[in-house]
Amino acid sequence: MQDFFDFLVQQRDKLAEQTLTHIGLTFLSLCLALLVGLPLGILITYRPRSASVVLAVVGILQTIPSIALLGFLIPMLGIGIWPAITALFLYALLPIVRNTYVGIREVSPMLKEAALGMGMTTGQMLIRVELPLALPVIFAGIRTATVINVGVATLAAYVAAGGLGEFVFGGIALNNSNMILAGAIPAALLAIFFDFSLARLQQLQGLQLRRVALVFLLIAPILSAFYWVPLGSQAKLTAGFAHEFYGRADGYPGLVRAYGLQMTPKLIDQNLMYEAVFRGQVDLISGYSTDGRIKAFQLRVLEDNKNAFPPYEAALVIRNAILKQYPDVPKTLHLLEGRLSDSVMTELNYRADFLHESPEAVARQFLQQTGLLIPPVEVKRAGKIVIGTKIFTEQYILAEILRQLLENRTTLEVITKTGLGGTKICFDALTAGDIDLYPEYTGTGLLVILQPPPALADSIKSDRKAVFQYVSREFQNRYTLTWLSPLGFNNTYALMMRRTQANQLGIHSISDLKRYLDR
């Protein structure tokens, strides 16, 4: 618990910035939902035939998983605030439209007849009778929409829109519980605070409630402006870094130590970084040296001339129990040793990422070309092995290579659990026995999982063999897990820019980048 409070103190400025951004996202989308939802709810009250259609449509929008909705919006709106605001706006529509409709419909018909008998027009009756009486129900819808948006807004960090989700995503990627809690607890407290406050306001009656509702409608746009409060001066180059890269000792902090690099990047999901730099939404990204999109999007990998990044040799981490239970597994997997060079893995990634071939097809062709597949024989499956992966293309391809190779050469049934998320989720699943093996990288094993003293890490990180020996020994001693021999490629971290822009600015290495930013 003390570590958590120490983390909050150390990150208080970042926490305050993320909280303001989170509130801004919530109320900016809520204001848009009020501008659309209130008139729409009023309109369908007077057009009963369209009410069922409108309510069904906004209800369907509410059922779409938030990640899926963001994935659908990214190709149209890119990354940043607009896909996040659009998704939050769509989620807030249902409670506002439905409660406006229900609130007006539940006004007593006798009161409406009396209003008409007094000579009121339909518009006058709406403003003077129906809306004031429906206000408690409408306010309940606004309260529900606000609480929903506070929760969903954590996903804005997925598309580089900021908010408390930055700590949540970063903590998951970095195996840092304090960071996860630093994002999750304030988000939960915001939801509780807004729910409690609006519930108290909702209990007011008559003129008091109308005045409070008017004040709320005036305050909401002011709270929306919180989104832009944390923004500072514009940098020469806009950087977009993965959450994991920004927090890991071998990522951005390592660049700060080695080069003195100082940037305030947008934090983006690692699968969206390449699209963001290709579209010109950012100028510089953190990436992976064997990613196929480097070739596809004409990117330049900046030379790490001070060796800030350690080696990331890909290898398979497997539970010892599996090695003992199925001795054919390590023998079969050793056939891959040295088969996957940097160039081979880059080409496989290119075919999946840019040519949109399925990982299954890419893996099958690789195994056929290398002669690792033998003529299939009908066998009775005996035993089961579960392979896990992280959530990026290279890991999906590796999982398929492993699955097809093991099913071809052993009698085991192979189950794949792909897209488990970051390092923490995969490693925890392995140690818990939920998966039996997964592809990992030596640099990640060293600095993210083992986290040795900085002096020790610095003394061995430039030596691939020393890093592999260290992680193999420590994983065996601490977790009874085995690292099989490296597969043959080194997928290290890298900084990348669009090649044309890098040429224009004369940036070829990270040192060149530092000199340009310091001008």
C-alpha cells in the first residue's frame, strides 16, 4: 500500500493531467449527446411510429463492445479525440433519448387536456407542462449517461485521446499493479462522485430542479473544456509511443538516460502506431525492428547509435511440467531454432500486416518452404497443450507456426489463446498454468519480468548471449520455467519516422533526432 501512495506522489502531475482530460472527455461527449438526444427524444414523442425504430437503433449502439466500436471508427476518423468522442457520444445517446421519451409520455393525459383547454399550443404545452414534469426522469437519463461515459472513457487511451486509461493500459503492459490502480481508482471515484451528485440533484422538485438543470447545462460545457487544459506548447515533432514502451526501463526511460531525450508523447495502442505515423497524425513512433509495416509504410528506423535498447531475441518460454510430460514437444520445437532470421520474420509480418494474408496461411507456407512439415498421417490425439500470445501480428504468426508444427509431428491437440494482451497477462497465465508456453523476448524477460538492479542490467544488456543465459537461469530458479533456444531473430525496440520527413530534416539516428529537437 505504501508503494501505491509513493507512486501517486511521484506521478501527481501526470495523474492530475489525466483526471482533467478524463473529465473533459466525459462532458464533451455528454454535451454532444444532450444536443442530439434531447431533441430526438422530444421528436419521437410526437411521432410514435418512429419511436420504436429510433430506440432500437440507439439500443443496438449501446450493445456494441467499446473496443469493437473504436476499431470501426479508427479507419474513418483516425486516432485521437474524435473516435473517442464519437464512441462516448453514441453510448450516451440511449439513456438520454429513452428517458426524454418516457418522461414526456408519462405526463398525465388529464394535465395535457387541461393545458390545451387553457388555449396552450403544442409548443407551449411542451415547454411549460411536459418538460418540467418530465425533468426528474430526463435527469435520471443524464445521470446514467454520465456514469457510463466515465467508465468507457478509460478506453480513450487506446486511441491516444488521453485520460485515466493511460495508467490502466500502461500498468497492464508493464506488470505494474500500482499504475493500474492509479488509473482505475480515480476513474471509479469520478463515477461514484458524479453519480452521487446527480442523484442528489435529481431528488429536488419543481422550480428548484429546473434551476439546477439549467445550471448543469451551463456547467457541462465548462467541464468539457477541461480536455484542453493539460495541453502545453506544441513540440517540433509529435511523438506517438506505445504504453508499454513509454514506461519500460528499456523503452523511453532508457532513451532519456542514453540520449537525454525529452518528449511529451501521445500514448497509443501498439497496433495503431504505424497507421498514425503513416497518416501524418504523429511524426515519430516507437516500433519493432521486424515489423512488416516498416516496409509497407516507407518508414525509417533511426539508428540506435548509443545502444540504448537491449537485445530482444525471440524464444519460447514453457512450463517444466510440459517438458517432462511430453518430451516430444521440445524436440519438435527445436526444429525451429535458427530458421527465423530478422529478414524472414519481417517478410512474414509484411505479408500478414500489409498484404492481409491470414497468420494461418503465412505460417503454413513458411513451414512448407522450410521443409518442416511432413506428410500428414491420421492419428488419434493424445494429450493437450495450450499456446498463448500477446496482441500483435508477429505473435499470432508464431502461434500458428507452433500449432501447425506440433499437430503435424506429434499426437498432441494444440489449443491457441491469442491476443492475451501485454507481457503481464501472458506471463501470469503461464505461471498459473492457464497456458503452457508462449513466445517471449529476452529483453522483455530481463527488464520487465525479472527487473534486475540497473547496474546489473546495464552490464549485460549489450551481450545477447549473456542476456539469454541470465533470463534462462533466473526463470528456472524463480518460476520453474524454461527458455528454449532462440528462434533466430532479434525484434528490438526502434524509433521510426516517415522516410521522406526524416530525409527533409536530416535525421538518420536518435542522436540526430536529439540535435534537431534541441535547436
